Amino acid sequence: MHPTLARTARPTPCRMLMLMGVCAGVAFVTGCSSERADSGATDIPPALARLGLRSTDGVWQAARGDAPSRMSRASSGYGPTYRTVWRHADGDRLVCLQYPGLELFGTPYNVYIFDREFNLIREGEITAQQNDTPYCIALIRTPDEQLPEPLRNRWLLAVGLWNNHFQDGASAMFALRDGAPTAFDDEEYGFYFELPHWKDAKVKPEPGSGNLYRVEQLEVRWVEPGENLQVNAERDAERPNDHHLPRAYVEPRLAGWLRSADGARIKNTAGMISVAGVRSPAVRAQVTRELIRLLKHKDLWVRLAACHALVKLEGPAAAPYLAQIVATPRKAMPNIDPDADESELDEYYFAEEDLYVYATLALLLIRDAQWIDAITAGCAAVSDNGDAKALVWAIERWGDPRLAPALAQFLHSDKHFQANRYGWWEDMIVDDHYQRWGTAALQARRVLHDITGAWFPFNKAAALETWRKVHTLPATERTTALNDRFGPRIELQAKAEYDSSGLHLVVRNPNRHPVQLARRPAWVEWYSGEKYDDFRSTEPDDETRASFITLPPNGTHRVSFKDTNDLPTPLTVKAIWTQPGRRFGLNAWQGRVTATVE
């Protein structure tokens, strides 16, 4: 299904809602064999040199086969350059699509068309949905009013793009949050067309991706050498630009594509599986065997793609191999080029952590108690708040109390598992979403209470030590022992005050023992009728030991907020504390208080 909105991509699951590449150079197109190879000329025309082409040998190879990575391509300074051949009435054309290395809410490609003498005939650009890759080219024609009138009822060159939204790893994470069976809803394999924006055109389609999304009529004429992929594709009756390859056609080919020596083809295929799954039991078993083999591939990103696909398949046969991944200490993982720049090292680090995340997630979805120790080890290797929450949600779905040590891994961090410092919406605690959102520490504590009946402290060491002593007790005795050790849940009370100087919050400790507390909440939200707003109250990097206080029994603390003297009334205020102060040797209170102003 072709999406209505540009998908967002990130280097790792649940980390940011956009990806901006850093332009690192121009494309290098390498020569390859062709049924129409040139004589071996090495003089490179300027137009080709700007693409980084080193030789004209073999560049006239058309795209072959039907796999998602069917287009010829070569590595560039930042990403791949794709190419194929257009069988044109005036002679063959070479079509190159170069990833420019800079993207935001859509993946762009520069489009270049050359004649047989390598003269640049036309230059333009397209924008794909996020992470979608060039698949084919064709001529399209439509009378639809979505296009400007001069472009209607004319044969226009279009680029077919394969749906690669599996690369947004958030699929598995957010589906777990929403209670979906696994990863994404089952989607079909397929591609769609986009019209280029030619630089020399006076009339252009609408900017951005989806310029053929709403058309109701669409004719397609195949212009590449070789097999017409239209023959195998099914088209959506309401959205004729959506081209689906039937499962009966694709699934028998998956294992063969995974056996390819082409890393990009392997990753694309594994990604397709992670989105659409495999319905045939026989094919699923065959594909699982290939994915298990790929868990030891030399390319980290291939291993990561295989692991992601196994999350979707939930295959118990893969469990021993997934357990081996999480049992390998992070420091023992192979490193990359020591001369790599900082952005490459960061990307590798995030992908490495994702490998642990997906391996652990796949083990959780298999739900076999013999792998609980491996799951705990996997949780211990995770440092990202969003990744941790995905694992918490998977543990919640299983609901086995023996997973308490795995949850306890997320109770301790002062940096990673508090509210996201940038205030992204995934970490906000809003109204009735409190139970599903919030930080990993808050979520882990909530699920620990659900499966054990006790409110654990935000202290990993104390939680694990106590659990070690009581975990063999019968369930009722264990809950009693945990509550005797940890005590009841600590709650604070709050009263809101509003005057000419602005909003103030008075927090009171009703408990019989002192409570450590950050002087200011991490986040504040207010509601007045249909009006809503929020703001960050403090920055984690600004914290010092003096940022925390101790509230004695029945003690109060007043917090004032600047620039709040024009708020509407009546007003409901919610303040969220997520700062444990662990780096200062503290165990400060975390939670939420609510107050109203009439």
C-alpha cells in the first residue's frame, strides 16, 4: 500500500522522527558486464565525471530480474547510484538516479538521462517516500486533474520506487506499543511511480513525493529491455499507481534473494519480510534458515536486517542464534575503519545497539522461558529510551514474572531513560496516555508492578539484589517480601496557584518519610478547555547536586514558572518529574502530579 504521508527514517528505532544525511561526496559508478558493453573507452565526458564514473565500460547494462534491488548500482561517497536503460525511439538512453546525501521527509534522487554518446539530455530530481529505492522506469499517461493540464494525456517518463519503509525500525516498536501482533500490519510487496521534476521544464508536477498518488486512471508502458514487470503486478482499483506483486509470486523467490552475494539485495529482501512477513509455512521455514545463516554475515547491516526480519517471523528455530548475539559483549563486536569520521562511527554504534534490540525483541516474541537469561543480557546492553520502551512493551505482553530482572535493567539510568531532552512527543506523558508513554524507567516500573504486585525503586542494583533473594518464593510470599522491602508506592500531592506573576506549583510530601526531589519538574503540561500547551521546565545538562532537595514528611516545595502570566482559566496543570539524580548518588522521586486552577 502506497502511503499517504512521507515516512520518516532514523538511523535506529525510535530515536528521531527525521533523518538528515550529510553530503559526503558524489557517486562512484563502477563498470559491470553487459550484453551491450562498450568497446572499453576510458575517456570520461564531464557530465559522467560529475557522477564519479571511472569508466564507460559496461554502463549500458539494464536492470535485470524482479528483485527489489534489480537496478544496476554502484557505491558513491554517501549512498548508491542506480542506473538502467531506456529503450527510446531515437536510440537507447542511460538513466542514472543518484542519491545526493541530503534528505528530510522524503528520499530524493537526482535524475540524469544520457544518449549513446554520453551527452546529458536531461536533468531533474524526484522525491520518494522515505527510504524507498529506485526499482524500474516506465512511461505513464493519465488524464487526471492532479497533474497540470499540459502534462495530462501525454506519455511521461516516471521512476518506479520500491516500498522500503521497513527501514523505519519504529515499525516494530510502535506496533508493540499499540498492541499489534508483531512489527507492521501485513502489507503487500510492491512499487509505485513518481514523476521527475525536470530542470528545463516550464510546467512541473507538484513538489515532493506522491505526485501520482491520487490519480484515478493510469496507463503504463514498459520501456526497459527484458521482462515487463507489469505482467506480474496487480494494481489497486482505487489507486492504480499502487503496484503489488502477489505473494504467490514473491514468496517462493525470497530464499533465493537472501542467498544473493549482493548485500543490498539481501537487506532489501530481509526488509520486505520484516514488513510483510511470510504466510506459507514451508517458505517461512526455508526463509528462517537463510536468515539464521545471515546472522553471522560479515556486514553488520545485513545481520541487523536479518534480525529485524526474524522479529516478524517469530521463529523458535532462530532462538539459539539470537541468544548468541546478545551474549556477545558490546566491546567484543568487530569495529569499522578506524579512520572513519564521527558520523560513521555513531551510525555504526547505533546499528550495533539495534542488533541487540532486535535479537532481544525476537526472543521475547518467541516466549520460551529458557531464553530469559539471554533476554536479560540483551536488555542490559540497551541505552536508548525508545528501544528500551519497546522491550518493556514486549515483556508486558508476555507477562512472566521471571522477566523482572530484564525490566530492572531500565530502572537506573540518569541519562538515557529519563524524558527525551529534545522533548519529542514519544516521551511526553499526556492525560490517559500516561500508561503507554513516558520514559522507559516509568514504563518498566509500571510493568514490574503488574507482574509482581510490588512497586520497585528506581534503583537497578537494589531491585536486582532484592529479586535475587525472593524470586524462588511462591508468588504470594514473594509479593509480600517485595512489598516489605520496597514499601508502598510513593506519591506526592500538588496545589496550583496563579497570580499576576504567573503559574506556581506547591508540591507536598504526605508520606511518613523524606522524599528526594528535583527542584523543578522535567516537563509541564496545561489544559484549559480545548486549549493545550506544554513546555520543558529544566534541561538535564543543567542539573547539579544543588538541583535536588529533600522534602521532609509533610514538607512543601514551591515551583514558579516564568512567562506564564497569560494562561487561560480554569486550568489543569500536570508536572512530570523524571530525574532520578543517580549521578549524584540520589534516588529522587519520579512521577506526575496534577493540580487545577479555578
